[in-house]
Amino acid sequence: MPGLMGTIEEIFLKVIYQTFFDYFCLGKKFLVYNMVGRNIKSKYDRSFVGLGWTLLSPMMLAFIYYLVFKKVMHVQIDNYLAFILSGVLPWAFFSQCVMEGMDSIVGNAGLVSKIPLPLQVLTFVNAVTNLITLSASIPILIAVSLFQGVPFGWHTLMVVYFYLVLFLVAYGLALVLSIGLVFFRDLRHVMALIMQMWFFATPVVYSFEMVPEKYRAVIHLNPVADAVSGLHTIFTDGRMPGINAILLSGGWAVFFTLIGMAFMRRRFLGVLEKL
């Protein structure tokens, strides 16, 4: 009996490890590297501004929000330009990652029907490409925060943690939606509406403290709210985010990773026949 239990445990651990290995495409590093490079080159080929175009749109949107909420509506939030940028840029990454990732399988139907390719690679490559773009915004955020007098210290390293959280949530959700879109093409339009509502349900242009206390528990049910709030704390207040923001955002990252793994193992069956 002990020997049988040991064998079952060993098999279980191997399945978990293999699922984790496949989910993050660890066996396809060369393929991921080349596809990410191809994506970046195709996006910015013959472009003078290059990567800046991806950042320019959310930055202009952030500036408009700054004028509307700070100068017109007189929102009482210190360092509001840094506040807006540290919310809009991560949200732009998350939204783009989800919407583009959702279309990663359907949009590459011709490729996957000809080449034996793990389907999760397409979604993962899209998420990594957008993460590289998001990472390019860090110097901009730091520069704006320093300009507004926000102090920086070792807690600034938590930016990497919250960016990773947003990456894991976006990748897991996009993977599920990419499979769903194969069977339900209306999902693309439904998600476009949901993302618009999701933006205003996330403390991007307003602070967590502005939400009435009786509704704050509901905000925590938003998978990206605590990550965005944590980034606000770093770039606007210049201090370490609270333990609740760290743990809750990390919990959502783990949840969506597990959901993504489950769909990857069970729902890819029959996808190719539907393309």
C-alpha cells in the first residue's frame, strides 16, 4: 500500500510538472523567442517611432483623463499625473493582452491547421509581446513620479510583482477565451463590451479610497483591481503596497493560472476540427 501511494503521488507530481511545463511553453523557448521577435518586428517595421506607438496611445488617453478629472472635475488625488499613468498603462496592457490573446487561435487558423503547434504557444507569445511593451513604460512612470517628487526605494521592485500578476491573469483569461472563441464567435463582441465596463469597475482613474467603504469588498472581486491599486501606491505615494493588495492580487494570479492549465489540458480537444 505505501508503495502504491508513492507511485500515485509520483505520477500526480509528474502530471502537475508537465502541465506547468507546457502551460508556460518551457519546452518551446526557441519557438517563443522567434515568434515574439517576429511579432515585435511586424508591429513596428518601417516605423520611425517604433515601440513608442504602443505607449503613445495610452499615454495620450492618460493625459486626457488628467485634464478632465484633475483640471475640470478637480479630483483631490496627489501626484495625479503619475496616478493616471500608473493605472492607464497597465490597464492598456491587460486589455490588449486579453483581446488580442482571445483571437490568437482563430486568427492563426491557417497556421495551426498546417503546422503541429501547441495552441497555447500562440496565446503565450501574444502575452509576452505585450509584456515587453509594458516593461518599456517603467522608465516613463519612474520619470514622471520623480518629477512630481515621489520617493523611490527598494519597494519599487514590487512593480515587477504586480506586472507579473497582470501577465498571469491576462494570459490565463486570454487562453480560456481563445478556446471559447473557436466555438462561439460572438464572444469577441461580448468581451469588447465587458472590457469597457471592466475599465470603470477598476480603480484606474480613481483611487480605491474614493469607493464607499460598503462597496470596497466588491472591488476586491475584480481580479486586477488590487494589482492596479498596488501600482498606484508605488508610483503615486512612494511606499510599499499593503499586504492585502499583495496577497489578493497574487491569489487571482494563481487562480487564473490554474484555470488556464485546466482548459489547456481538457478543452484543446476538438479545437482543430472547429477551425
